[in-house]
Amino acid sequence: MTINEKQDEVIEQFQDFTDWMDKYQLLIDLGNELEPLDAKHKTEQNLIDGCQSRVWISTEMKDGLLVFSADSDALIVKGIIALLIEVLSGHTPQEILDAQLYFIDRIGLKEHLSPTRSNGLLAMVKQIRMYALAYQAKSN
């Protein structure tokens, strides 16, 4: 499934709800479904700079595809990173670098986050792209 197809799925999932309290609950549920991050990956190196909450992202290359795992100590933030992983994990570094992440605006996430959470979201996207860039440079 392409990144855009995954984004469209996320948009559909969120369109089922009109109330933002329900959407926040969906985010929390998605975060709770996220595989726990192994303690060995909860390092300073994997900690996202620019997030008010503690967020760790780890990645590895499997058969040319980047696979992300993550965790956070905040419920909604954990849901946000779960969404990003759902959309971007399992793709090539180039696909991730080329992706236009339109689902964030379409589900209304940006406008319903506090400024600090919004900054955290941007920091998470930036870190995922940095991983993609590093892995792409390694394979060239």
C-alpha cells in the first residue's frame, strides 16, 4: 500500500467522527495499540528534540524499507506518533522523503493541537525524514 493510500485510510478513519473529543479518543486508542518500544531503544539518541513530552523513535532497514517503532509518555502524543508510523513505516527512504503528508491537515490535527504539540508533531516528522535521509545516504 502506498503512503498516499495509507493517508487516505487515516482520513477515512477520522471522518467517522465529528466531535474532537472522539477524535482525541481515537488517537489515544491508536497510541495504546502501538507495540511497546523495547527499553534498549529509549535512549537520548532516539529522543525527539522539540517535543514537550518524551518521544522516542527508532528505525531499522528491512529489505530496503524503513521500519519505525516509537513510544511516548503522553497518551495523545503516542497516538500522533502511531499515526505517523502507520503512514510512513514500511516504505523506502525515497518514498518517505517524497511524501506530502496531507492527512495531518485533512483530519484537522494541526488546528486542534496546542502550539507545543504542533511543534512536537513537526519535530517527529522532521526526525523521520532525517532517518530516511541518513539511510538513503548510507545505501548510495
